[in-house]
Amino acid sequence: MKANECMKVLAKYRGDAVVVCALGMAANEWWAVTKSEDSFYMHGGMGLASTFALGLAVAVPDTSVWVINSDGGLCMNTGTLLTEAGQQQRNMKHFVLDNQCYQTVENMPMVNQDGGDYTMMARGAGFQRAVTIDNLDDLDRKMPEIVAAPGPYFIRLRVEAEPDYQRTPPATYEGPEMKYRFGRAMEKKLGVKVFGPRGF
């Protein structure tokens, strides 16, 4: 299955979830499908999308938080699985787009691309719910259960490597503006105070 097609299914079931996207293909494809300004696109912190999402999940425990991670991002910070499993945040879902390559840098192969199983790693870290999905029909069928079940929930999405993926920036605005758009969207969506009177 293709990443863009996966994103369309995820968007269909998103509801009110706050979404954090890993940099590169995950962020680009989510933006291409949703144009979502109440999602956070991790431009400059490879490997930290799930850590950022976990912090959000802890801060707003009554709000569903999704992280759309990449296999490259997860490999840079596999320790996040232990932290997530230890925190047991019931409002967090961790999706990983696994295309077995660093697509952002010309499809360079992932380390141990044929031997690594991120779902088994998540289970070993302590996730009680961890699945691999490799086709759109299964994804569409399983999403209602994934959405309804308590987290932490790890979902590995096996997608094709695509040389012609979305190469445009994940949004038409840069990091500082994204921070303020996202923060103001959270203030409106969640009724919380993100910025002080001087804007930070």
C-alpha cells in the first residue's frame, strides 16, 4: 500500500485526535491529504516526534493524541518505545510508516531493512497492543477498533518505497509560524492557554 492512501484512511478515522508527524515523508503526505493546521510537523527533530507526542498526551490526557512516525525516525530513538510503554498513556496511538528506506534521502536502505520487526520491538518494550498492517482493506477494517481501544497502541504500517513521494514542504509556512498556528489551534480546540500575553 502507498503512504498517501494510508493517510487518507487515517484521516477518515481521525476524529478530534491531535496529530504529530515525523519529518519527511510522514509529514509531507499527511499535509498533502489533510492540509491540517492543528497537526504538528516535526521539521527539525528527527526521532523526536513520538517523544513530543507523548508529552502532549500526558499534558492533555482527555484528548486523543496520534503520532505518525517513520521507520527512520523510530530507529533514531527506539528508546521512546520503553518510555511510552512505561507511561501507559491511554490516549496515545503510535503509527509507524515502514517503507524500509530513508525515502527523504533518495531511498537509501534502512539498517537491517529485511530483518527488523518494529511490532515485535514494541511488544518487547511492553506494549500490550501492537500490530502490523500491510494492506488498505485491513487498515480500514481495523481502524475503528484501534481508535476505540485504550493506548498505548503501536501500529506498524508496511508501505511501499516511492521515489516520487511528496517532495514539497509539509506546509506553506516555516517552523516559527507553524508553532504559533499549532499553538493557537490547540488553544481553540482544547480551551487551554498555550501562549502568554506577549505571544510565547
